[in-house]
Amino acid sequence: MSEEANPRLMANKQLDLAAEVLGLDPNLHAFLREPIMVVEVSVAVRLDDGRIRLFKGWRSQHNRFRGPTKGGIRYHPDTNLEEVVALSMWMTWKCALVNLPFGGAKGGVCCNPPEMSRGELERLTRRYTFLLSPFIGPEKDIPAPDVYTDAQTMAWIMDTFSILSGYTVPGVVTGKPVDLGGSVGRVEATGRGCVFTIREVLKHLGIDPEKTTAAVQGYGNVGSNAACLLTDLGVKVIAATDVHGGVINRDGLDTRALKQHVGETGSVVSFPGTSPISNEELFALDVDILIPAAMGNVITSHNAGKIRAKVIGEGANGPTTPEADRILRDNGVFVIPDILANAGGVTVSYFEWVQNLYNFHWDEKRVNHELEKVMVQAFNEVHEMAKEKQVDNRTAAYLLAVDRVARAGAERGLFP
Ligand code: GLU
């Protein structure tokens, strides 16, 4: 892996930049560069053919200054310790930026879900939960969905943890099915939050959404929901890609029909009325808005210079390397950094956790309204900070987040 593509180095570089501008205490800085605890597990799973296979898994808890740790669990063949640690650090900043009373965590299991049966995924999830059970809980660390995990995965985690506890514990995970104490609006929340921030940017730039076009990389939960909500804003979404390929229609895609097509076929490829397009071509399209909504490390020094979009809304975690950030800044691209653009998911996760704690359910109108308030306020704070300190949006977001975490740490002091 090249140095530029190493997520942990990338996360530390971003922190170092903010620490310098903030004049962060060197002791706290060193503390924040490392996760407080990482658990590594070997998840033994009986496969459908009778064999037993071991899968490596991790849970990284980066920081607890502001509250219990929070963050998703991803199942992916490329996930590894370095990535999980970086993602847990980004969760700390994300939670602080939108002012949630959480620290950051992330989990990952190195496996390939499209090649596994439902039974194998269930057994993997239950065994992983069992191994993590001493370290998670509503007051300790609260997992949620991420890449290749969903409400069903959360239901299995909740059930396993509840059986081990001897009573039902809905608050141990968020992103659950609504029947089991999940929050309405949670599935769409990351995409919705991303679109709220894009709407605010367009307002600020004086651009009419009805006169804009967009391209979306990744048409999973985040990308597809963002695309549908952009369409509702009047934005013409002209292209979408995924791991299998991509589609373009310059007159605009029917984003909801495309979502249904992906649900039925597993990919955007062959969506009627479109021409094929590669990921590489998507990034260089002459669109106003670009949404990377899949994996990390997709905007690098190699392709950043080719990007023609005015606004990038980072639906994914860690899509842009620090080297690419510099190029985008020089080219005047308005980047809405991941810890802001995709914070809608964890924000509604927080609402779900709160609802679970007091056993009361909000309706969708309330969830979306509270989400909008959080996203708009965070956007305004980042934007003000960027202007005040003359820094890019990512650095501004880090200044706000790192300062909040550092203040909490200084106030709590060091034990013993
Ligand atoms: N996995 C999501 C993220 O990266 C959501 C985390 C959560 O809801 O805890 O922000």
C-alpha cells in the first residue's frame, strides 16, 4: 500500500494539521493520535459445507472523553486493522463535530459478504458479537451499520448481546429494524444529512439547485438515498457507478427507479436508457456536484486534478487523501468533508439510542427535523471557522472537533 493510501497515516496527517493550527497541547496530541483500545478477534464460523473458517475481526475504540464510543461495523475483504483504527478516529471527530455525547469507535471483519450465505453471515455476526460482548453495551460502545452490514446484522447483534445479558438490550446497537427499537429515518439518514449540507453549500454559493447536475460514486445505502434526495431538490443526477460498473444519462437518471434496479439486480449496470461509464470517467465528469459514497481513498493525487465538480459531498469515510485535498483546494473545489457530510447517519443513531434509553418513539417528521437542525448548525460552524482561520473546510471541521475533544480531555484530567 502506498503511503498516500494508508488510512491511518492519512488520519494522523489530518489531525497533525489541525493540532498545529490549534496549538494543541503536545501530550494531548500524542494521546489523540492513538486508539485507547483495540480488540482483535478470530471469528470461527461453520460454513454451509461443514468446514470451519476463521475470519479476522477488530473493534477499535479511539476516544472516550465525551462519552461512550460509537461507530459502525464493516464487513469487507479489504478491511484491516489500520483501516479500522483510522475509521474509529474519524468517528471521534465526526461525533464531536455534530456535538453528540460520544467518542469514536469502529469495527471490521475481513470477509466477503456477497460470497456468503445468509446463514453464514448470521453465524459470523453472532460469534463476533459474542467475542466483543465484554466491550460493547449502551453505556460502553454502541455499534451500527457500515459497509455490507445493515439492519438485519444489527438485529442479530442485539439478539446475541441480549441473550448473553439475560434481558433485551435494544440500546446496544443502532440502525436496528424499526420493529426492534430502530429509529424511523435511520436508513436514509446519512444520504439525507449529506444532501442537507450540499443544499447549504449551494445556498451559500448562490447556485440554484434546479440548474445543477450531479454524479454519484457508489449506489449503496448512502449513494442511492443521497441521489434520490438530490433529485427532490431539483438537481439532475446524471451518472452513478458501483464496483461492477456505471451508467450515465445526460438528461438525468430516474434515481428511484435506479435504486429499485440495484435492489433487483445487485448493480447499477444495464439500467435501461443509459450508457456505460467507468469510475475513472465519473470523477472527471463536467458536473456541479460529486458524491463519493463508497470506499475510502478514491480521490488521490492521481485523479484530483481532473475533477471538474464545484462541490464534493463526501458520503464515504476517508475518500480524499491529504495530497488530493491540496489539489482540490488550489482548484477552488468546495469540499464538504466526510466528518460533516456523512454525519447524518450517526446523528440519527444518536436519536435512536436516546429513544431506546427512554423507551419512546419519535415520528419521522421529528427525526428529519432534528437532523436538519444538527446538520445546518454544523455546516455553519465549519463554514465560519474556515473563513475566520483562512483554512479549507476539512481543517476547519477538525479545528472544531479536535478542540471539543481536547477540552473534554483536559477537563477530565488524567487517571491516576
Ligand atoms: N457507519 C456510519 C458512519 O461511518 C454510522 C455510525 C453510527 O451510526 O454509529 O458514520
